[in-house]
Amino acid sequence: MKANVGPVDRLVRIILGLILLSLLFILDGTIKYIGLVGIVLLITAFIKFCPLYPIFKINTNKDAKM
């Protein structure tokens, strides 16, 4: 599992993940559970690997080569 998420991509994932998680506390009804997608973004940001990137041949990490 090579790192394929770069630093800017990580920052964006962390910010969006936190915003999405906050929807759990802001919204009412079942729509608030869309905020759980934020967990996926945070996990991929912290492990520096996105499982969808190799499928689409994307690599935002300049240090790693595919």
C-alpha cells in the first residue's frame, strides 16, 4: 500500500471530512447520516492512501511513483 495522497489533497480531505462530520450535529432526520462519509475522508487522509486512486490511475503524492 503505497501512499498516493499528497499534502494538499490530505488537507482538503481533513477539512471536508470535518465539515461532513459536523452535519451529524447540525441536520435533523435521516439526511444527517450523510455526514458519516466524513469518516472515510479522514481515514484516507491519515493513512495517506485512497483505494480509488489506483483504479483511476491518480496519484497526488509527488514523492511516490506508480
